[in-house]
Amino acid sequence: EVQLQESGPGLVKPSQSLSLTCSVTGYSITSNYWGWIRKFPGNKMEWMGYISYSGSTSYNPSLKSRISITRDTSKNQFFLQLNSVTTEDTATYYCARYTIATPMDAWGQGASVTVSS
Amino acid sequence: DIQMTQSPASLSASLGETVSIECLASEDIYNNLAWYQQKPGKSPQLLIYYASSLQDGVPSRFSGSGSGTQYSLKINSLESEDAATYFCLQDSEYPWTFGGGTKLELK
């Protein structure tokens, strides 16, 4: 059974970078697609982007050049980096798997990140 | 981006009742519509994908329908465990976009 777990700082200062790790067990990240989604206070959700089985990436244009998703296949982990954060980036960040047949069918527990000085 | 308008924002129903939640897309999404359930403090669970395909392990009282720009999730014979927030997701075109969510409360 695939399991995903986010980890990283829960507090980030404005203008700094937010970095999160998604550790995957029970399934190789060299198969399918692996993405990041966030849920803002008030429940709005935003798809942020993904990294594919081959290492290619796709990002939400709303995040422009601030976002980067990378991976370490030897550790079966993938990563989110979001630069130049503001208080509007305060959210719960989820990592998730999706396949060619189904959208996100396995999710991590979520990591709450607050951007505040 | 494709806009997803979900209604109602909240819903109160009794055990055993049937409820429906709607999502309207700003353009044709060709049945590329999924429904999720999320309980407080938990991660979202996929219920329905491709508008009407039931995800493995999901009770058959959940069903999805629709086409074009209009889609709905129906929950038959409500049970106490169905109290949750439900939201739709269009995976037709990047960036994927979500509906605003429906909070279902059981009376």
C-alpha cells in the first residue's frame, strides 16, 4: 500500500523559501505522477504542480517562477520549494500520487505551513 | 483556467436521506471530473473519477453523473460517517482546478 508523508518547517518568514519533503513508501516514484496541492484557510484548494515518473515537471502558472519540484529517486522522495513566500502562502500542503487513469488517489496527511515574521 | 463553481456551500441532512452536490465548469471538461471527501484533520479521499467511476473501496451509495459542464455527486442513504466536506476537481486541463467545497452536516 502506498503511503506518503510530508515533512518540513511549520513556520517560514516572509520573503524566504518554503521547502517540504514528501517521503513515499510502498510504491516507487519512478512510476506515475507525484504532485503538490495546498489548502488555504477558508478551504480553497490549489493544484501546484507535479513531477512525473521520468522527472519532467509541470507547474501552475499562478506560481510563476517561484515553484520548483524535484526528486531523489534513491530515497524515494520528492520535494517542493516555493520561493519568496508571503503570508498568502500560509496553507496546508499535501503531496499526492496520481496515475494516468485517476487523479490524486493517495495523499499525505498534510503539512501546515504558516508564513509569518 | 477552468473555473469550477460548486453548490451548495453547505448542506444539512438527516440519516437515511439522499443528497446531491453540483459542480459547474466554465467550459466543457469532457467528463474529467473527480469528487473527494475530506474529514477534519484528514487528507482527501478520492470517491469518484471520470465523472462516474467509483474508486475502489468506496461504498456504492456514492455515485457521480454528468457531462459537458455540469456534474453531480449523489449520496444515497446518508450515514453518520458521511459528515465531511466534499469537493470536485477538474483534471481535464492544466492547471487542474477545484470547486469551493460543500460541507455536509448530519442532523
